[in-house]
Amino acid sequence: MKRRYQPNTANLSSPGASVEAAIAAASRDVLIALSPSQQTAIESAYVAALLAIPDGAAKDEGIALGQQSAAENLARRLGDGAETASGPAYVPTGEPGDYDFTPPFDSEPFGPVANFPGWGNVTPFAIELADYRLDGPDAL
């Protein structure tokens, strides 16, 4: 298969690897790293995905490639700000231009809460932010 895009993290290649096995292994490793409380469900889905792939070298190479890809991506994102993106808590001030909670997120059971209010401080995954910064904000 000819590569159509530039790699985002690591220039990994294993021509004989099972794509399905690589995706399953990478997904499993990343999901467990980011959601360890869901490990049982993730492992069940991983085992089911691997059962659908014939045993052999392609499967083994795919698993190894997926694990390597996951490790490289997790290492690249370490310290990107996502670990602190859930805070500080957002509290509307009522000032012009300030976000105010809207239904159904303005009351129980969904709110009032803004999920990941610090996400704007997370390093972008694939772009140079400076290349896409807009002038502004406009005056109110």
C-alpha cells in the first residue's frame, strides 16, 4: 500500500501487518492509558476484535505495530495540557460576550457545568496554531 499522507507522529511501517490488528492494538493501548477505569470493557472489545483476525504473522506484526504507534502517540501528547483541561471550573459572569449555560446544560441532571473549560490551552494535535489564528476578538 502506498502512503498517501505524511505521518503525524512516527514514521512506522510494517508492509505485511494486519491493519485491523494494528488498529485494535493501538486503540486498546491508548484507551486503557486514557480511561483505566474502563479496562475490563476495553479488554473485552479488544479480544473480540482479535478473534475476528486470522492467527499468523500478519496479525502478530499488526499487534506490534499498533502497540508501537500507541506508545509513540501517547509519548508525543505527554504534557500537552489535556491533563489539566477539566479546570478551572467555568463560572459565567453575566458580562457581554461571556458564555452562559443554555438548556439542557443549565440545570440538573446535565449542569450547570462546562466540560473541559481549559481545552483551549491544549496543544493542537496536527496543526500549527499560529497558522490558523484569527484577528480578534471583535469589539462588543
